Amino acid sequence: MNLAKTALLVIDLQNEYRPGAAWPVVGYDAVLANTAALIGAARAAGVSVIHAQAWVKPEERDGYARQEEILTEEFRSAVAGSNGAEICTEVAALPGDIVVQKHWPSAFRGTDLAQRLAALGTENLVVAGVLTDSCVTASVFDAVYEGFRVWLVKDACGSMTEAMHRTGMLDMANRLYGGGILRQTEALKALAGQPFDGWRCTRPVEFAYTLESVDRIYEAL
């Protein structure tokens, strides 16, 4: 991986996904720890670290008009200025990192992320974050459509159930043109400029998975 053309994108690792919070992610502590190691490796290698932060201001809520019809305050997420919307201390941004605040699932929609990546000369995006089946999926698909090679770190992503995470990962794998899926140990090698191994996308819809085959395929990635 050409590190001069690589960036690490960390999506929505915020307090509201902690155990006991509004939207608890299964295995969140491990996701945070694995991502923290990735961030450390990226900084050591001079690779840009970009934090996508879900951050919705009151005046932006009409962007989800249909959601607003049914949403009560107890189910509101990404409230700008709230503790829940703050980036977790384990993976907090440092000077030199880039923070992109978003109010749509995709980190590309309504932000300048694509322009920032272009200015950096980015071709490869190493991606971690939550929720696998929501904001990560939306961001990854937009990244692929923008022409980036996306390398998903499977054990640095998560969702509210393991099934949601695993099916979300396979859904992305089926459209991950030019990129692939890495385990954290292999992603660390890539960010150190070393040879690395992982699953690589070779054709569209490689995995016509069933409920019975999801776990087998996911574990093989």
C-alpha cells in the first residue's frame, strides 16, 4: 500500500455507542481498542487520520423530515454539543487530525470530505467505525463511487448486534471494488508499509450468502 496516498477514516466512534448508552454496540471496547492501535500506526507513518463525527444541529433536523415525524427525544442521536455525540477519548482527535462533522449517514454527503481527500492525493482509504450496517456502509459505498480503494478493518467495526455487523460487512464486500477486508493485525502491517494479506474483491456479488452461511463466510474473510 502506498502510504503517501493512504488515509485512515474513522467513522462515528462516539460515546452514544458505549455499553449502557443510547445505541450500544456489541464489543465496542474492542472496536475502540483496535481502532486506537490503527490511529497510532497511522500517525507514526505520517498517514492522515480523519474522524467522521455525527453531529446534528437543531436547524439541520429538517433534513430527516420523515424521521422527524416519528422521532421522540429519547431516540435522538448525534445531538450537536451533547456528551453522546462526543468522540470517545480512546480515539480522540489530536492536532493534525481532520474532523469532518456530518448529519447524514455517509461521511461524504453534505461535507467536504471528498475534496479534502483529493487535496491529500488519497487513493486508499483504511476504514474503521460504527455502525457497520448504517453509517459505515453509506460512507464506504460513497467512497467506492468516488473512486477510492477501500480497505475495511473487520474487527475495528461494529453494530448493535453481531448479526447486523456480519451481514453489513458482507453487503459491503459484495461491492468493494478495488479494495478488500482486513483484520486489524494485517491493517497494522499495511500502515507500517509492510506486505499484508486479506480478502480482496475480485468481482461483483461474490457472496450470495444465506442465513446459514453468513458466519462461515464472515469468518473466512
